Amino acid sequence: MTPLALIGWAVLAVVAIVLLLAPQIFTAYDLSQILTQALWLGIAAASLTFLYRYGGMVSLAQVAIYGIAGFAMGNVVHTINSEGGLNLGWTPWAGVAFGIAVAVIIAFLFGAIASRSYGIYFLMITLALSLLVFYFFGQVTTLSGFGGIRSVSRPGFIGDPITDPTPLYYICLGASVVVYALLRYVVRTPFGIALQGIRDDPPRMRSLGYNVPLHRTLAFTLGAFVASIAGILSVWFNTQISPGSIDISQTIAVLIIAVIGGLSRLEGAWIGAIFYTLLDYEARQHTPTLGLWLNPGRFATIIGLVFLVIVLLSPDGLIGIGHKLHMLGARRRLRPPTDASATAQSEQGLPETAGVSTASGSSSAGQGS
């Protein structure tokens, strides 16, 4: 194993230990508002990264899909004081199953509509579907309430995520690990390999007998399943859901998270999410006020500038920057010795140098004869 590989495994081990011991390391505020939020936002971004990296589809409907899951769950479970929604009185876990099922079924229909389009047309169709969901819940107040569905019931062991964020943090951490393992497994199956072939050359895969629209639809549905998990966690985290939480700004935020982290690897989704939440916190705490152009409330401006800088430096996001540093270190290790070091080796009579010199001399003698 190379030194760089050892360093990589060591860093991974340190990250795992920090995540497992986070409630003992960080304050309750940091645990809730940064780490927990980054984990469920990372799951939402991972659904987008999966579709782009392995299916060649840039979807802007992931936030709408997790909103469908959240609203479906919020309507059927018991809500305290009946603040919005149907308040059917289901148990929290039954509501989770119902919310995910509704989101996956609707996403399958969305995927069937969008799967025959490519590139900018696919992106625009998913954006239209996202706006459709936003305006539906914004206008059908029976399902969303005038101010959203508030005080949504959660499983008892979660407790209050505001006063005790530890249980919800570990649930988000476990869900992130399961989602990552699931997606990594799927991309290695025959379905995942065929999906990558469709990404690279749809006409060729069609000529080989693959049902290209069906494969793309199923991939979109799998991405929706992942996004619906993020939707359930977001409702538990915020204790509510409203049309404003799935508007176009949140759609853009998830896209920014995925791009900043890097769309070439699934890990980039969580890297981008932790960067996004940290920047959000620091910007609101330490940004100076400079007239109307800059103040702690201008987070959208700040993240936009940071996004522009990162994309210009590395189109593959933070993952790409790490890869460039790795390649730079590899080139330095493989760089041939300088003339001074070569002279020193010859003076010391190293076997490798002597062997090369003998071989060179034999070659020269052969050419001379």
C-alpha cells in the first residue's frame, strides 16, 4: 500500500471517529445546525449526484420529491394542536412508509415523462415538475395549511431535536451510511453498469436491446427514493414543512451543494453539504456590514461568489481540488532525479546507477561496432 493510500485510510478513520463521537466533541448547537443539517442535505444532494454521475441526468426535481414525502407524511401522522394538514392520526413510522411510497410512485411518473429527453431539455422538464409541486402545495391549503404543517409527530426516541439533537443526529448519520452503501452497490450491479453505458452512448445501448427510457426512469425513481429519505429527515429536523421549504431557492441550494462538493463522486455530496452549512453559519456570524451590498443576511451573495470561485478553480468541486493535490504529490514522487543527485549516486557507486551505466555503455559499444 502506497503512503498516499495509507494517509487516505488514516484520514477516513479520523473522520469516522469524529462523526461517531460528535455529540461529545461539539456543542448541541453545532451538532444540530451544522452536522445534522449537513447529513440530511448531503443525502438530498447524493440523489442528484447519483443521477448525474451514473445516469447523465441533471435533475432539479429532487427537492420537490423530498417535499412530496414530507407533506405526505405530515398529513397522515398526528400533528399537535392540528396545525395544518389532514391530521389523520397515523403512527410516525406508518407516516414514514406512506410518505416514501407516495414520493416514489409520483417520481416514477415524473421519470416516465422526463426519461425520453436529454441535456437541457431534461433539466427544464424536471424544473417544471419542481415548480408544479411547489405551486400545488402552495395553493391547496387543505394539504399544506396556510403556513405549512407544524408540530409534526416524530418517533418517541427522537425526542425534541432542538433541546436534545443527539438521537436525530445518529439517525441522519446512519441513514447517510446506508444511502451511500446502497448507491455504491447499485452502480456495480448489471443495472448500474447498463445505466453508465446509457449515459455514455444511448443509441448503442438501444441497439444492443436495452430499454433506455425504462432504465433512466428506474434510475430516476431510485434517486427519488434517496431524496424522499432526506425529506423525512428534514421534517423531523425542522419539526414542520411548508411550501416555502421546497421553493426554487432550496432547489438551487441542493444543486450548489452537489456542484461544490463535486459531481464525480458520491462523497462529494456530503463534503459540499458540510461546507455549505459551515459557510452559512460563519457568514451569518462574522460577515461585516458594508452598506446594502454586504451584511450577515446576504448569504446568497456570499455562497454565489464562493461557488463561482470554486467552479473556476476546479470544475469538479472540492473533490477535484483534492484529486489535483493527489496527482501533484504523485508527480513529485515519480519525478526523475536531477543531475546533481544522479552525479552523487554515480560517485557512491550505487548498483542501480552502475547497472544503467553498464547498459548504456554496452548499447553505445554496440552502436559503434
